[in-house]
Amino acid sequence: MDLQLAVPPAALSPPRSRDHELVSYVGRHGVVSIRHVMAALGVGQASAYRRVAACIERGLLERLQLLRREPNLLRATRAGLAYAGLGLPVPVVSPGAVDHWLRCASTAHQLAAEFGLERVITERELRATERLEGRPIASAKLGELPSGHPRLHRPDLVVFAEYGVIGIEVELTPKAPRRLLSIVRAWRGADCISEIRYLCASPKVRAFEVVAR
């Protein structure tokens, strides 16, 4: 697929400083933990903390105190997103959504190991690219908005595999059956997607998926 991404994957960008690499990584994913930073940069805990502290001091990253069990959540600031050259907004993060943000970041690492870092983009990057392109790139149409524009459902992650586009849905809790069925049906009619993978933490979601297919 010949597609110019609004936010180029890190692996396709020219060589950058470690600070630039870190801020870009955090900005692409929205919210990550220090463990994600260690994995993304391939460094130990002490090195990750030093690098993060330097970026916080420069106003490029900020710590979020949303969960007691996760005291080291990180988010790129507006200045950080501009520094990294990302056309993305500062994400609005609620405590109830943190687990999903973190699970998506972990899933992205697994997908990068399977397909290559350059082939995996986040929902934030997909949204920016579709806004730039003015058309769905890897989204399903669920209907129309009052404005007449399509109402889209976007996957949590997208993989541009050699054989086609794979949408990744990360589910932590069951959706209402009617809602989930409407999404599955929409994906069936999405010509831009070759495959959808549902990664489900709840047995109830997995059981419903068998029926929905």
C-alpha cells in the first residue's frame, strides 16, 4: 500500500537523538509506563529514569499520577509533541482508561516483534493520517454523523503487513453484545482491512466472538 503517513513510524525516520526517540515514542502511544520506555529504548531501569528525567526537565515529557500501582506514567507535552515533529494532540487520559492505554503499548511491542516496528502504527497515528487523507485508511464505517460524514470505528493498532492491512482490537472488558456485533459486521464490510485480530482479556468477550463470526 502506497500511503504517506501523517506521523511516519520511528523506524522510517532519519537518525535522531535518544531524547527525540523517547519523546516520539511516548507521543505516538499517548501514555506509557517506565517499563515500556525500557523496552522501546533497550535500556535498563536506571538509564531509562535518567533519560526520562532529562526530558521532563526540558518540558518535553510529564509524569501522570493517575494510578497508585503505576506511579511512573508518562505523557508527551505540547512542547514535546512539537519537538518530535508529531502532528498529534496531547491525549486526555482518565484513570479508567489507563489500563487500556498501557495494554495497547504492550501489544504494539509484541506486534513489532512479529511484523517489524516500521509496520505498526497506533490509533493516534491512524486518526491523524485519515484526517490528512480525508478518507478511511484502516477504519470501519458504522453509519453517518449528522454532518453527513461517515461515523468511523478505528482499531487500537494497525499493522501494514506484506499481505494486507491488519486491524488490532484490544479488549479488556466485554462490550454490550449489540455494540460488539455492530462492530464485527462493520469490519466485515471494510474493504480497506484484510484481517481483524481481537485480543481479549475477558472470557466473555472471547465467547461472544465465536458466536459473532
